[in-house]
Amino acid sequence: MASGVLNMSRGMGTALGLALTGLVFTITGGDTGGRGTADHAFAVTAFVLAGIAVAAGLVAALRSEGTLVNTTRASID
């Protein structure tokens, strides 16, 4: 059951990420047909995704350590 929940959440994350990327690309004019506009929309989308990646890295770096991490470290020592 746990593997099914993990697989479903991974699929939902992929679908939402793709939807967000398409939304940003469309809002910034990527679907208008012009090469210059599509290049601009791609650049904006790349910067938005980079910002999300940096924010996720900061959250991961600043979160408190959980008991699983502490237990694993204790068992290694």
C-alpha cells in the first residue's frame, strides 16, 4: 500500500509540475507563434523553475532534522 501511495504522489507531482510549467509558458506569451516571444517565454519559464528549485533547496537545507536522520546517524556510530 505504501508503494502505491508513493507512486501516486510522484505522479501527481509530475503532473502538477508540467501543468505549472505550461501555465507560465502560456502566460508569458509562448503560444503566440512568434520565435522571439517563444524564446522570451522559455527564458522566463526557466527562471521561474530555477527559483522554485532554489526555494526547495533552501527549505531542505533549513529544515530541522527528524528522528529518522538521528536514528540512522546513531546506528552508524
